[in-house]
Amino acid sequence: MVRDGSPQTFGQFGGRYAPDELEEVLEDLATEYDHLKDDEEFREELDELLRNFAGRPTPLYHASSLSEEYGATIYFKREDLVHGGAHKLNNALGQALLAKHAGKERLIAETGAGQHGTATSFVGAHTGLETEIYQGKKDAERQRMNVFRMEQMGATVNKVTRGGSGLADAVDAAMEDLIKNNENTHYLVGSVVGPDPWPRMVRDFQSVIGEEAREQILEQEGKLPDAAVACVGGGSNAIGLFHPFFDDSEVDFYGAEAAGKGLDTNQHAAPLSEGKEEVYQGMRTRVIDDDVEVHSIAAGLDYPGVGPEHANYQELDRCSYRGIVDEDALQAFQDLCKYEGIVPALESSHAVALAKELAAEMDEDDVLLVNLSGRGDKDVEKIAEEYLQD
């Protein structure tokens, strides 16, 4: 039996659709989080780790050369400079502390690009919690550097071979582990997906991105940005940027999702552009059609669903979501390398590509705030092998 309890929803999306054996686990997690999230001691401990372990605050960088090339004033929130190379550590630190307070002895996590797996292995080593990572075999092969890093931190990496051997399959495997081992295990979900409380919990831990960016852009520009842009797979880096600006109606939101080989093909990962509403992996959200092969050049965007809060943003017309094809993401990767000396993750390159589209529609004084969610060390070898051959 699958049932829906009384969790938080985002309009018609979200909720908690979970098997009976997980219902109590999720209720306990929600209770523990609701108790700790406003606890002064917990917040102080987390803030200290964000400063001294993660390296926050991250800079807000005016990309002057790229701005001149693209035609608008572009700022990057430099989440690529967080310890480990991506925004994922913000959430991993919060959930690891939560797990310690709850008396858990073991962390498990799913990962696509490997950045969340890496962040989880970092916090596992830091806290002394046993750590096990599930990653699709396809993703593990194209993100070998991150697999190596996880293993160096003492984590066990399980290469999932079921289904399409991708991120969704890793989520399923991790969920099965939690069902079997829930008494001593915390599932450190890496994005704003799944049944409540994970979507709101991950959003809250990632909102440090937008909170910092809001203060920084006001200090540097004296005004709020005209638009905020981020890539969207599950969608945690985007929600982390958008959420603190939600009530600022003058700030438009744009999400770049993976159009893969094209929205008119059967090889993409764009549920907001070309998907339908359904219950998937414990949440009501938007999911791509069954006849579409989930595909993106970026492993971290290679997911058939999306966080339910993003589905609600679309329903509310609060955010415009556009598909970015592999070719345009790769061009944006090269642009940022060439004009700014920054090597972005392929996931983040989707946001840069969308910023290029938007800048062509804007004036040079219009301000685009772009979340550079991760660095591209993990992607360079694969790009060199497959995408930059003569």
C-alpha cells in the first residue's frame, strides 16, 4: 500500500508517497528536522562548518569579458569555489549534522555527476560516519575522478547496473538500502526531490546561496538583479538561488534544463519543457514520458523528474524553464574558459548557455545573476575524449 500522509506540499506538487515501511522513518526525520532547523546551537555549528570547512561565503564575480561578449551585465555566484567543487557540500553538511543529532551511524547517498557523492564522502570522513554511495554505472564511468575521490575518503561506491544505469536508478537503490537499514542509517538526499521532508530540507540548506548573493549584488550593484539563472536537474542549486528572491517580483527566474539532443527528439532530460504530472519516487512532480531516453551531456542533469517546488514555480509562472541542448552547453563551457579563465561544470554550462540567450534579449546594463553551481575538473577528460576531437 502506498499512502500520502500530511506533509508539506508545493501547490499540487510534492507530498509524501511512500511505502508503509518508510512512513515512520520519514515522519521521524521531519520531526527531527523541524526541531533542529531553528535551534540556535545547531545553526551555530552548521554556520561554523560552512565558513571554516566549506569556505563560505563564496564570491559574487562580475564577469566583465563575458558580459561584453554576451551583451548584458553578468555576475556569477561562485559555488564552484566551495570545498569539493560544487554547491552540494552546503546540504551535505546540514544533513550530516542532522544525522549525528539523530544518533545515526551510517550515511548513504545517490549521485549522478559524483559531486554529491563526493560531498557526502567528505562529511562522512569529517564526522566519522560510515558512508556508502550509489552511482549508476554509466555515470561512474564518465565521472571517474569523483569515484576516486569518494573512495579516497573511505566511502564505498556501489555502481548500479539496473535500468539505464543512471541517477534515477541510483536513487532507487539507495531507497531500498534505507528500507532495510533505517534504524542506523540516514539517507542524505542530494537534491530537492523525493517525499517530504527532503525537498524543503535540502532547499533550506541550499538557500545560503541566494541569501549571500542577495546581499552581495545589493552591495556591488546597488540594486537587485533583473534575472536569476541556474541549471535544473533535480534542482537544488536553482532553488537555493531562487528561494531568497521569491518575493522580489522584479527578479525574474530562469531555469536551464537538459534538452540533450533536442526537445523534439527522444533523448533529453527536460520534464518541465516536455513532461507530464505524475507521482514519481515519492513525490508528485513533472516527469518525462516513458518513451524518452533520459539523456544529457551533464551527468548531474540526467534525471527524468524534477523537484516538486520547481513544478510549482512553473505552475505559478514564477520561473521560466528552457531546454538547453548539449551542443549549446558545450559552447558555453568553452566561452567561460576562453573569456573568463573559469572551467565550469557541464551542468553549470547549461545555465551559462541560457544566460547567453537571455543577454541577447536584454540591454547591456541589465543584470543577470547566474549560479555557477560547480567546477568542471570532473568533465575535462570526458570532453577532451569525446566532444573536442577534430
